[in-house]
Amino acid sequence: MNMKRFLTDYAPMFIIWVILILLFGSLSDNFLSSRTLSTIAGQVPPLVLVCCGMTLILIVAGIDLSVGSVLAFCATLFCLLISKGNWPVPIAGLAAIAAGGVFGLINGLVSVCFKVPSFIVTLGTLKIAFGLSLLISRSETITVGMKLENLISPLPVLGIPISFIVALCLVVIGQFILSKTIYGRHLIAIGTNESAVRLAGVATTWKKVSVFVVTGILAGLASIFFAARLGGANADLGNGFELSAIAAVVIGGTSLMGGRGSLINSFLGVLIILTLDAGLAQVGADEWVKHVITGMVIILAVLLDVMRGEMGNRLLQKYQQLRQK
Amino acid sequence: MNAITIQNLQKSYVPGVPVLKDFDFEIAEGEVHALVGSNGAGKSTLAKILTGLTPANSGNIDRHGRDESAIVLVLQELNIIPTLTIAENIYINALPRRFGVINQASLNHKAKQALGRVGLKNLDPSLPAGSLGVGQQQLIEIASALEKESSVLILDEPTAALTGPEIELLFDNVRALQKQGVAILYISHRMDEIARICDRVTVMRDGRRIATHQVSEVETTQLVAEMAGSEISSRTAAPSQQKEKITGISVSNLSGGEKVKNVSFDAYRGEILGIAGLIGAGRTETLRAIFGADPISGGEIRLGPEQIPFHPKSPSDSVAKKLALVPEDRKQDGLLLPLSITANTVLASNRSLLLDDAGDRNATVTTGERLALKYDSPDQAVGDLSGGNQQKVVISRWLLCESDIYLFDEPTRGVDVAAKESIYTLLDELVEANKTIILVSSDLTELMSISHRILVMSNGRITGEFEPETWSREAITAAAFAGYENRKETAA
């Protein structure tokens, strides 16, 4: 990737994040302490994983509202299998990932094959997954104690937990798939003009289904890190998680209309949202202030994005007028 | 007495491309005046100017003291709001109110009477209009127009979706209005209807009035000749019919949707097979069905001299069999406007795992040269290009695929003269390379100058096949109208 692309594509988000860090650092003495930073680092992996999937779904002009409750279901299942079923952690983990994949497959097949808007389908699976979590957990919190400590404790040499490395790797792999493979190009093309892509002889159905499956699988993977951090799970732990994910992705400049998005920017979007959250807590802001400010940041980010689009359109019109003359 | 008098009307949407030229016209009170002409003759534009939907550039329109709102137009395209009720659709501009709330009882009562006039007195006016079929929706529009206090009524292809008995009712209404002194401008392709209810007929061609006749004194053949024009086409493509005929694709009894009915033809390699016809004749739908873009309900397609059966389920099947479709609406169905020229060009041919940016750019530049594509950089967004260059990008996509059978749908529509020439040159190259080309165009002059053979579609069927030795503008135009005759028999 050349420097110019880096500057125009990723630098703005990165600068905003750095500004936030410096702002909160100057407002609070404790903000730049290793404790705050490791709190943020602990929250990052699950949200990043889910955002990777969400970005791909938004790129094909879909949406997935079920990620939060699917994550809660997978986490509950995972903890149950370990504590009640005495399953080995890796096997229970695979089961959680598979469960997420099944939910993703249902979301994808129903919305793509039956042409039901994914907003509605995933709203349905949100409720279903939540209900199933209540069922299997009997509405209780399932604890697993310290069994999963090594997933989230910092590695000796690098100083960051394995969960963080996994999330980072997936962002890089995902960005590579999106911008360097034909599959990724086709996802962007489908989100831009599906009819044209279909008439160019490109198979669109399985590609659209696949992004929902990938998102489900990533929600399953995220649930493992989530459970590890909390030392347990219950049906409520995913409440509002889908909204945080959509907010982070949209802040990262991904278009809800499809056809445009970047996993690296979604990653930066996650950093911005979580830094804002931790920073506001650190400076002693009331709960309501945190919500109001986060909401304003989301709207501001989208406004900036819309203005960028309008500016592009205006330039395009000018250019076409000149050409006609 | 005249209801409207028009003198010397000029209209062009794009500077330099006149749609109406020195147009004179008059319609009398109590007259049913037919307006006929091929696609693009300027009929719909005239209707829009009369109702004030679009302004004229210059000229005189004397409405003899009538307000524009007294001139009511029933458009060819349906303007029904499907979620509103039938009654609300009829009175959308004049909903009866009581205390600021729509008076449903009075509305439905009035609507019941309005529906009776078009033979729908058993229809419940409180049903959503979207629940009706196309024919009944058209009658709702007509009912709505009849309810308005109009002194001039313009009907643009009013019977397109109607069946025999519905047409009879419409004619009864037209005659009743005529007795009340309403002037009716009747735009239609259907010669038999014009003969039945119209008093006079005006023929338009290329934005000009060619002639006005008393319907009782003119033969259909003369009208067709006037619509077609007498200009002799100049062939530029040398007929290469001496070559042995090798089948590229053969289609037999193909049916699909409402617009493709029992279509059969063979297209040969090294030949341009033109398809002529009116808009809505089913030409686009035929190409789409062959390409697998729309479902096929019957018939067979066979490919190549070996006559290999081909059942396309989706466009990806056809692309795998080396078919190519250049769609009619390139912005809607062809291009990814915000993406780069390269991304658009390699969209169909790229089947490996990883993108090869350098290779893709090279391929784009190379195929672009074949079509004289003008651009600043292959990374430029396709949306930045002019219409002609956008069309070249769609075509170069299929050149990269090395397709064998090309389906072109209006390839030169909205394309400037220079780009047209490049496209014609490319067509010659494809013929030279022994590709099979099927080309739909509404521009008869174009078709007659580039095709080796012309099929004519009318109302979903093939109604004529012409070789250069036998074709003429009159014969092709007559065939294009042929499918709309004797409709009562087919509708019954």
C-alpha cells in the first residue's frame, strides 16, 4: 500500500483516536496508566471481531442486529459446556463458534434466498438467540472461574493478551481479503449495484450468505474472549452490543448503503468508541453524559461522511458539465 | 371551433437535438384526433407540452382561453399509488373533506359512480389500488381523468393493458365525451382502433407533422408509409452472406414473463442479427431471457453448430457459455459507477482468487484501445466518464471474456456520434472474428445500415424477418405494428 492511500484512507481516523488519547490524558492523571489502557485492551477484541463481520455485511448493503444476543448465546453455551459438561476448553470453544455460524447461516439464507430484509430477519434471530440463552442458562449467570485466564492475561514477551493478537490478525486478514481478493472486490461490487454484478455473470447469492456466516462465526469467537474476561456468561451480556458494533463500523466510514467500507477503519472506530467510553469514565463523567456524548459522536461521524459524499457528487456534476461543453 | 391551436412549436431537451420541429397542429372541440408515429417521433413530448409538464422552447400554443388544468393527460406509464385505495387514487387531487378529515363515505360514494363509468361498478372503491391487475389500474386512471372537468383529454396508449370488453367501454366513454364537446387526443400504435373511433389522424415523424388526414379517407398502408419515411438507408456494413451459415445460437418457441411469446430464430456466426420493434415489444425481455437474467417458462435454446442444449438459470451460466449482454440501461444494470474503470472492466472475466492490480490495469488499457476509450486513468471512477465511454467500458468487459455470442440492447442510445462510430467499428471487428451478434435497436436507420438480417418483434412475437434485398422502412414499420392488430380475437 502506498503512502498516499494510507494518508487519505486511514490517517484521519488514527489522528482522531490520538487526539482523544491526548485529550483524556491531559484531563485525567490516571488515564494513561497501564490499568486504564489494559481495560481498553481487554474490551477491544470481542468488539473488533464482531465489527469485522459487521463491516462485511454493511458492505453488501445488509445489517445484522443479532450479533449481540448471538454472542450472549454462544458465551452462555461455552460456559455451560465447560462448567456443567466438563468439556475441554478448545472443544467447547469450537462448539460456541459453530453455534454462531449456525445463527449466521440462518440469517444469511433467510434474508438472501427469501429476499427478506436482513434488518427484519436479524431482529428475529436477536430475540430467538436471547430466548435460547435464557432457556439454557435458566436465567442464571454461569461462572467458570479462572479456567480461561490465559486467554486474556498478557503474554510474557509482548505484554498484550492472546485475544488482542487474534483480533488484530483477523483485521489484517479481513482487510487483505476485502481489498486484495476477487471475493472482496465482488462484495464491494454487490453492495454498489447488485443487478449489474449479477448481469456480469458473477454468482451473488452464496457470497451474500457467506458474510452472514462469517459474522456469526466471529460472534462465536468473540463470545469466548468475552466469557474469559468476565469469568462467566449470562443471557444479558450482549444487550446493546450490536449497536456498539454498528456505531464503531459507521464511525469508521463504512456506508450503510453498501459498497464502501474498511476493516482497518472499523478497528479504529472500535478504538475511538472504547477510548471515549473509558476516558469519560476516568474523568468522572456521569452515566448520562457518556451516552449523550457517544451519541453525538456517532451522528457527527455520519454527518461528516454524508458531507464527503455530497462534495464528491458536486465535483462529479461539475466535471460532467465541463465535459459536455 | 378549435380547442387548441399550435403554431411553429420547437422543443429540444438537449441543445442541438430537436424533439419537435416547426410543429403545427390543431384539434377541434368534439373531435377525436389520433396521433401516430414511431418511437421518438415526439408524441409524448407534445402531450407533455400541452399539459404544461414541460415547457416548449418557442412557438405558439393557443388554448383558446382554457387553463392548462382543463387539459387532462392519461399517461402511458401507470401513475397509481398502490397503497392508497381505489377511491383515493381517483380523487387524489380533490379529496372530499369534512372538518379537515377525508370524508370516506362521500369519497367512496362518488368513486362508486366514477367506477361505473368504466364498467367497474362491482369493484369496492375502498380496496387498495395495488391489489388490482394492470388493466384495471389503467381503467382507474381513465376513470380519474374522466372525473376531472376537462375540455381536452389526452390518452397516451390507453388500451395497452386493456382487454376487448374494457376497450369497448373506453370507446363508449370517449364517444360520450365527444358529444359533450370535449376534444380528445388519442395517441396509439393500433391502427384498427384509430379507424374505429377517431375523426382525424396526424402522422408525426422525427418531431415534424408529416400529414393530417380524415380517418375515413386514408388507408393504413399510407399511414405506415408516412410514419416510416421514404429516406433510403445507406448500407455501410458489407453483407457477408456468401459465407457458409454456421449457427451461433438457435432459439425455438422461447416464452417467459408477459412479454416473450413463442420467439424462434437462428443467429449465425459472423452476422449481425438486428431486432427492430416498438418500445415494449418484448425485445429487451427476449435478450434477458436468453441470457438467464429472467426466468424462461418454455422453449429451447441451443448453442453452436453442434446445437448443444442450453438452459440458463442465471447470468453466470450464460457467461460460462461465452454469452455476453450489453444491457439497455447501463447505469442500472451495467456499471458500478463509483468504482474504477478497471474494476468495471474486469468484473466478468476475473475468476482467480487474488486481484492482480497491474494485470487488470494493463488489460483495461489494452481493451480500451480497441474501443478508443477516452479516460484520464484506469483508476478513475466510471461515473466520471461520458455516456459513450461508459458504454465502451461495458462492452470491453465482454471483450476481455472473449465472449462468442453478443447480445446488444440499444448499444448506441445516449451515445455521442464519435462513440457510435467506435462501437460500429468494433461490431465490424466482431463480425470479422466470426462472433454471433444479436442487436436490438429502436433506430431503424442504424439497424438497416449495420445488420445483415433484421427480425421484427411486435407484442412479444416475431412478426417479420427481412434480408437486405427485401427490407424497406415501410415493411419493417408495418411488421412492428402487426402484433397489435386483431387484438379482440386474441383477447377473447
